Amino acid sequence: MAMRADALAGNDFLVIGRAGMDMYPEPAGCKTEDATSFRSALGGSSANICVALTKQGGSASLVTCVSDDAVGRFCLKQLKHYGVNSQYVRSVAGEYRNSLALSESRVEEHQTVIYRNGAADFQMSMDDVTGIDYARYSALVTTGTVLAAEPSRAAALHAFTLARSAAVPLIFDVDYRPYSWASAAEASEVYSHAAQLCDIIIGNDTEFGFMAGDYNKGLEKARALASSGASIVIYKMGELGSITITPDEEFKTPVFPVSALKPVGAGDSFMGGFIASLANGYSLKDAVMRGSACAAIVVTRVGCAPAMPTPAELDSFLKEQTPT
């Protein structure tokens, strides 16, 4: 379905996916194996996107499961701290655990170690997504991680169906994490199916190439999605910037040169800044530029959720920096 120009104007988003705990070795620059102290922060791609949206003045509700333990309660408290609605977050007992990431604040020889065994968020079920009034939201936002295992996959795809029935736009960050999937072939098939249902699709060159079955044909895949139903497809190319593709136009956006402290968090920050900018009435080109600026800001700071910029920080950055 073609997305209305004002579809996101309500600035109130439903986000499906994981919340987790991130641990950062201190001081910044320290290797994990040398660390004796760590800083904790909210993490998980969908939780990060929620925080990015709320920091930019929007509203976000997260749909996921967390473990019924201290780490799960940490996530719930952090969501509340950032003003994220957690009424659709269910605690699950037993041996299921929240994702935990040990991530270094360093670029050279950077290491991020993610623990995902028995992931609580993969326990999201049909019951978790069927009682939601989708029509009240501006869009349904999700990342590919939710599709990696059952029952989360079936629940997420059912949420897609319910949102489409309510004429709510679907926004999809491919976010391919090979370690979460049983096989690359299964992931490619599921991602391609999900992408066909979505209005806005964001991914990097490797992810689109993966969906195409040929890493040299990623841009062709992105263009095909834009011509077969998606309103906006953003093909990210790292330091080379991005290509935004719609049924009517295609344009490139450069990146902002910064001295990065770490390589993680940029994608979640881009998503939040981009969607919030569209919701706030910015043009598509300006929204992509602002999303790129948000990504640049986050990699200069410790953490992901706590590093997401406010509107004042974003505007200040844009006044001082020029993309290249």
C-alpha cells in the first residue's frame, strides 16, 4: 500500500523487538579482558530505537518479552526512565534470559560479545500482539531480529498483518544477525517475505545483498522493493553514505565525518532520527540527513540508548558539521 505523506504525523510509534542490558568496560578505550569495572545501560535494537524516538519528542511503546529476573527488571526500569511505554512488555519465568552485550568503547580492535542463549524476547507470542489497538499508532516499527526464531517470528508477522489491516505503515530495519538464525537460507527467505509487506525498509549493502542471494545485487534488490510496494527504501553503504529510493526518485546522502569512539548504535540512532524527522514534517531528504547526523553523534559517545541525541543536540550538530 502507498504510504500517505502525513501518515507518521501522530508521532506515536509501536516498536516490536528486544530490550537488553549493555555493559561497557571503563574507562572508554579499555578492552573487555582488561576491565575491572563496567557501566550498565539499556540496549537491544528495538529498545534503542524507542529511546531515539522519545528523545526526539515522539512517543514509543515497546512490544517484547523480558526475563523475570534482575536483568529483566533493569530493562523495565530503564524503559520507564526514558519515557518508553512498557505496557506491552511481558515478563517470562523459567530459564529464558534477556540479551546481554559486552561492548567496548573503542574502534580499533573493537569487540562486542552478545549473549543470546534462551533469549526471552523470542518468547513473544500471538497473545502478545493480538490485544493491541494498532489503529491508534502512527506506524509499526520492527527489526529483523524478531523474525529469527519462533514463536516470535509468527507473532511479529501476525502483527504486520494486523497493522496493515488497520492501515498503519510498517517500518522495517533488516538488522541481520547471523548468530540468531538456524541458517542463512532460512533468514533470506523470511526477510524477503517480511520486506514485501513493509512501507519503509532500511538496511545496509550487505543485508540487501544477502536478501538478493548475491552480495553484488543488493542495490538491485533495494530498487526492486521500491518498485513493488515499498514507499521508501534506504540502502546504507557505511562511510560512502546512503541511497534513498522511492517509486519516484533516488538520491544519495553523504555521512558526517566524526572521530568515532565506537562502531555500534549508529543504525538504531539513524532509524529513530529519520522516523522522528518525517513525523515532525521534514522533507524526505532532510529526514535522511538528520538520521545520518543522529548516527554520527551516537558513535562519538559511550553507550547506545544513553547516547541518543535530543533535538537541541541534533540541531547544534547540524549547525556545526557538514557532511562529506
